[in-house]
Amino acid sequence: MEVLKAGFPFVTVSMAVPVLASILVFLLPERFTKFIASTASFTVFLLSLVVLYLFDYSRSGTVQFYEEYFILEELNVKLSLGLDGLSLLMFFLTTLVSLVAVVWSVKDRQINTRLKEYFTVFLLTESFLIGVFASFDLIVFYAFYELTLVPMLFAIGVWGYKLRLYSAYKFFIYIFVSSLFLLLGIAAVATQHYLNFGSFSFSYFDLLRNSYPSGLEIFLFLLFFIAFAVKTPVVPFHTWLPDAHGEAPTAGSVVLAAVLLKMGTYALLRFNLGLFPEATLKLMPFLVALGLITIIYASWMTIVQNNVKRFVAYSSVSHMGFVVTAMFLLNHEGLRASVIEMFAHGMTSASLFMIAGFIYNRLHTFNMESLRGSVRFMPLFAVITASTAFAAMGLPGGSSFWGKFLTMLSAKEYSYLLALLVLIGGFFSAAYLLYLLKTLFLDVREEGILIHFQDIRGFKFAAFLLLLLPILAVGFLPHLFFAMFDGSINFILKHLVGLE
């Protein structure tokens, strides 16, 4: 895999800015906290736009802006940071969603204590997430992968709702224990590199050349898969997610759904498909079936929820089922569908959780029965809600249309029955989102409670705009995003069929 050295260390600076800002937050009085956090997040977002502009899209399969610093020479551990097309998309998603979370929090009435610690949590999470998506050394990747767990644990446990401590502990135990499988797998692939080539290496580029006995490769694939399947999550590894989402503060749910879940799907594509091609091909039917089960099971669980945050949480599990199904169809359109749906779901899930948080600020409840007709006297908010839901269900022009359509198209290459199952999953997605819209728009309740509601404005409206613009961009200009990551998925496909 080719790399291009960085002329300017964009990735390192993007990771350093939030860390430096968090130090300033603690050194300066609390009245400066929101300004510092907003400025830092906006600065990193601007850096990501500069990187998007400078990126060479004709070589999107090449790792660009590459930086390398030795950490432990004896074991050849390096801080290897760079961006190919796939990493670039996740990098942009991270900076955008982190900015949205901070902007939303500036006027969030639920956040009125420990402001320094609160904004530090999101600044550090942004830095660690960039490290996850930009790392090409597996030990460094693992370190950042685990570090993201810590600030989110505090976000849920300190600023969450009634069952926040239970949900935070459950989140921590699930992710930490599953990550031990990943650590064992990383040690095993580095040892195999030593057996093959006489030296230890944790570099992704070196490990691509590893060869394994068939049984060992399947075992290693499963070690990595368990860790990433829990993070994604797919059924039956999903049970931590509704609790974590249901009790997290709104901005915590936004970051958790929009970016942290993508760590799992990104890693499946980067490491499972990249490092274990033969095992991937052998296990493909089972993994596609697991993805379909996730779509249908989570859809049914979504529609029976009486808590709107758990409703959106289960809908996220269903959408991740689409990502996994498309990914393991192992053809070009399937991988395209998987990656574009990662980004699309990041936008729509963040917006849906903000919708839930905004209504909570008005009604002080997440109960679906109490939300009946709650958007009818807020026209601007009603337009945002409808636009988000229609985009999430996959209507043409919405961001999720291309993920669902291309998944059906790629499934048809194998059989019409498989395409029909994907279509049924898409129908269920539309069904539960239409049910949500019916509850919010068409059901009636006492108008006296609703008529005095103030429509959305200010920082919260700005946060929604930051999401709605890329939602429309994906829906109407998908070729811009395909140009970003086509080179990366082509490299993975060539590696799968043994051409590289």
C-alpha cells in the first residue's frame, strides 16, 4: 500500500488541538469553557475541510498526509498516522459530529454542572477518534480504540439520566471485555509476522503480507470480529446500546451513534477484510445472514419501544445491519453501500437523537405516548424532523437511499431471494420511521400544552443545519463521496481476490 509523506502534519495537529483546548479549559475560569471548546472544535473542523480540499482524489487508495514516529523500536511500534479515502471520510465525520455535539451543548439546559469536565470529555473523545481512524499501526489503533471508552463512560455516568450508572458500567464492561479479544488477535498477527519474516511488526502495511494456516486465519478473524461486532453492534452483541443511548445526554448519544459505532464497521472493513481475506470469503454467507438478522430483529424491536431514545437506538442497530450485510457481500457495489451508509447513518442518527433531546427539553419526557402531536406548533422544527426521518428511511434524495439501494443491487448479483430479504429489511426501516412521524405529527393531544412551544432557533438550529447540509449532499451528489473512497475499497477487493 503506497504512502505519501505529509508536508504539514494535519492529522497530528487535528489531534493536538482538542487536547490543548482541554488543558486550557481546566486552567481558565469556567466562563471561558464553552468558548474554548467551540473554538477548538471549529478549528479542527476547518482543518478537515482543508484536508478535503488538498486530498488527491485520483489516488484515494493511497495513504496521504502520512506521518511516522517511533514509539518502541525493539518491537517496531510506530505512531503511523495518515488518511486514505476511507479514513478521510471517517475523519470528516468525526470533526463534523464533534462540532455539532459542542454547538448543541452550548445551550443544552440539561447540562448545568461540571461544565469544564463535560466539554473536556467531548474534546478528548474527538482527539481519540481521529487517532482511531488515522492509525495504521495496530497497537496504536488499539490504544486509541480503548481510550475512546473512558470519556464516554463519564459522559453517560455523570451527565446521563436516571439509570446512568448502570448503563455506563454495562457499556464499559461490554466494550472493554470484547476489546481483550482484539488485543489477543493483534498479538497473534504480530507473532505470525515474526514467524513469516523474522521480525515483529504491528504495521498494517506489513501485516497485509502475512500468510496463515486456514484454521488459524479463521480463528484470528473471529477474535477481531467479536471485538468489532460488539462495538458496531450486531445481534446478539447489541444489548449494551439501547441502555447507553437511553441514558446518555443528548450530545453523548450523538457522538456515540454517529461516530463510535462506526469504529466497529470501519475496523471490520479495514482489518477483517484486509488482513484475513481467505477467512472472509469462507465466512461470508454466515456474516451476511447475521447482518440480515440484525436488520429485521432490530426493526421489530424499534417499533415496540415506548421510549423515543431507545427507539432511535434500536433503529441504529438496524442500520448497522445494513452496513454489515452490504460489506460482506464482497463486491464493489456492496462495499460502496456499506461505506456510504456509515456516513449517512452518522448524519441521520445524530439528527434523530437531537430531535429527541429537543422534545425532551420541551416536555421533559421520552415517553412515546406523551410525544403525540408534539411538533405541530413548531413549523421549522417539524421540517427538520420530517427531512431527517425521510432521509433515514431511504427516500430518493435522502442520504440513506444510496446505501439501501446499492445493498439491494449488490445482493441481486447472488440471488433475487437475497435481494428480496434486503428489500424487506428496507421496508421495516420505513415502517418504524413512518410510525415515529405519525406519532409526532398526526396523533392529537391537548393543544394548550403545545401551542406555547417556542420553535427551534439559535445554536440548536445551527447544529441541525450542520447535519442537514451533508445529508442533502449525500442524497443528491453521491459521486463526490464515492470518489473519496472508491480507491480504498478497490484496494481491499483486489486484496481479497489475491491480485495484490
